[in-house]
Amino acid sequence: MLVNYSEKVSAASAANVANYSIAGLSVTAVELLEGNVGVRLTTSVMTAGSHYVLTVNNVMDESGNTIAANSQAEFDYMEAI
């Protein structure tokens, strides 16, 4: 799963798996993407057609500003065909 940020983030905070959770799933790994503007999350198996909520905490931008506590994004998982 890809997560994009609106600005560059701190590598240490953005790559910390403890800063991400998805209700009903386990987040098992985080890979910081080139340019520090996104991450790739590895999760337990998602179910096609299911609705999920990603919660992000403690991620800082390069200026030291921390994302609002319990920032959330909702998404639906569909398998590619």
C-alpha cells in the first residue's frame, strides 16, 4: 500500500512501523520512498471489496512539525485484474 505525503517527511519517523495502523490488519513493514514524500506499507492480506481505515501518528516533516494525532484516511481494497 502506498501512502503519499504533501511534503517531505523525516526518514526516521516515516519509516517507523509503529506509526501506522490499519483496523483489521497488521502493518508489518514500511519502506521510505525516494524523495521522502511517501512510504510503501506491507500489511497482512487485505480482502477484496473491504473498507479499511489507515491511522498515522508521530510522523514529522523535515521542519519538525508532527502530523496531527490519529490522522486517518479511508480506502477500499480492490484486486487488480
